[in-house]
Amino acid sequence: MMIADDLLLYAVGVFILLAIGLALTIFEFRYGEPKRQQERGERNREAAVGE
């Protein structure tokens, strides 16, 4: 039964790491460089239309 307990601990650890990675990915796309690139593109498009 010791092997099953060890596997459960590993599974929980991997799940926690995956959850942290997913949270950081969501945070990056919401506030990070991709968002800034999108905002910069929208400003450039509006400036081009205004010319």
C-alpha cells in the first residue's frame, strides 16, 4: 500500500504545479506582453485610420 500513497503524493504535487502554471499563463495573457501588443496594434490601427 506504500506505493499507492507515494503515487498519490506525486499526483497531487504534479496537479499543484500544473495549476500554478495555468494561473501564471492566464495572468501573463491578461496583463503581460500579448495584451500590450494587442493594445499597441489597436492604437496603430486607429492612428492609420485617422490619417
